[in-house]
Amino acid sequence: MITTRVASRADAPALAALAARTFPLACPPGTNPDDIAEFLATVLSADGFTVFLTDPTHTILVADERSAVGPVAYAMLVAGEIADPEVAVSVTAAAPLMLSKFYALPAQHGGGAAHTLMDAVVAHAVHHGADVLWLGVNEHNARARRFYEKSGFEVVGSKHFRLGSQVHDDFVMVRQVAPAG
């Protein structure tokens, strides 16, 4: 059984371990392994997650599975104005919420954890008054794009994502959500 919850600071080491197993899978073929390692060691480290978990603009939701030790999937949401000018051209909603990260362990792919977590993401967005969820996904990550499309997202533009020494092309995807009211 999959359950979801808001992560706490105590989850930072488990989130870093989960990120180490899932982030490389989302990187396009040919991505420099040193760039992936550096991103994991800095941005997606336990210290990095502690920073995210103490930032009031960030919310991390986790999916737990009864038989697993630690979370099996996580999503990071970021509230606030869109700072990336490439995204701001495509996402013009009044109350956007960024789905910054969304990863599940490979053993969970197709098992319902991602759908359960996405339902929690949408509920969080509605509860906090967002009118759209938006995200960037690498243009070569067909599996993730299919999942997001099945979850109601559509491509509305493109942007660049720098990972160390390389710049990757991402699609910008948006899903409308109905604010609570």
C-alpha cells in the first residue's frame, strides 16, 4: 500500500539516497557522469535536501510503501514567481506552482506509487491556491513525458537546463488545476 506525506528534515538522508538512485535515470544518454555526480553531491545531497526542507517556498512530498525502508518516490514543489525567462514566456498563469522534481524508484515504475504521489501533488496545488502546475522534462525522457501527459500535462514551450558542463533541452509542461474555493 502506498501512502503519501509531507517530508520532514529527518527525511533528508533518505531523500538523498533516493535521489542518488533515481536522478541519473532521468538524465539523457551522453550526460557527463561527473556532472551527475557533482549535482548529486551538492544539490541532491542530504545537506541540499535539508536546505530545501527548511525553505518555506519548497514542499517535498514523499510516497512510502509499507514493505520498503524509506520513501519510494518523492516530488518537490516550489511556490513563487517564475524566475526563468524561458519558462515565463510559456507559463503565464496567475498562481503557478513548479513541480521541480518527481522521481520514483525503478521497482515502483508502473506500480502505482507515481500516480498516488501525483494525486497528492495535485491536491497540494489545489489546497494552496495554484491555478497551474508546471515542470521541465528533458526532451529525450520519453517515459517521463508519457507519464506527465497521462497525468494531464501538456507541452507549452521549451527551456534549457544546465547540468555541470552541459546544457540540455527540456520541454516545459503545464497542467491546469482548479483552485480550492
